[in-house]
Amino acid sequence: MIDLPSVKDLQAKIAAAEAAKASAALKTQAAEEEEKRALLDRLSKPSGLSDDEVMHKASIIINRAVENGQMSVQIFRFPNHLCTDNGRAINQVEPGWEKTLTGIPLEILEFWRRQLKPRGYHIQYQILDFPHGMPGDVVITLSWH
């Protein structure tokens, strides 16, 4: 005789499978949020790189862009939460927007002022996207035109 589970048993099995899926989704979401917190923490602190190390990295990026015929290159992207005003001043292109920068984005600006601006390079910080109508990630572009 074939053993056919009852409807109640099937419903319990489906409920257990859905609960397992929900639990896995929550674990994945928690892991993603922890990764994001760790990234923000890392980006909000100084990189610890010397000007020579940064210059070496910059020269690789710039030379690759030039070889591809580009006059500018995106050098960094970061969450707007690294700005003290969540990117509002950058979005509005307000005078003094630079004062809202923290961590590595500020370090990049200071490096540009010390090392790249005297060589004729330009830098631009701008909001890249607007999730839910609010400023999102910020992109830093270096140009030489």
C-alpha cells in the first residue's frame, strides 16, 4: 500500500520549508549588512598609504586610461554616508562641500591637492545615483584636459 501524507502533513512540510528559506534570507541579509558596516568602517579611516604608494597606484590607473584614449577616469566610488551631510553639499555643489568629506574620500582630495593639482589634474566629486530620490553613492573622477 502507498503511504500518502495527509494534507496537514504537507502543509507542515511546506511551512517548514518556507521558514528555512526565510531564515536563510535573514542570515544573508545580516551578512550583507555586516559587510557594508565593515566597508564603511574601513573607508572612514585613513588608508595608511604613503604618497609614493598612492602615486604608484594613480599612475597605473591614469596610464591605463590614457592608453584607452580617455581624458578622465573614475578613481573611487563610496557611499554617501561617508559625508557628514550624506552628500547633500556635493549634490548642491555648495561652496565648502569639501568640508563634508571624511576618511579615504578626504584623503584622496588632500592627495590631489598636494600631488596632482600642481601637475594640472582636475578632480570632481559628484553624486552617482539617487535611490528613492535621495543622494546615493559618490564618484570621484580625475581628469587631465
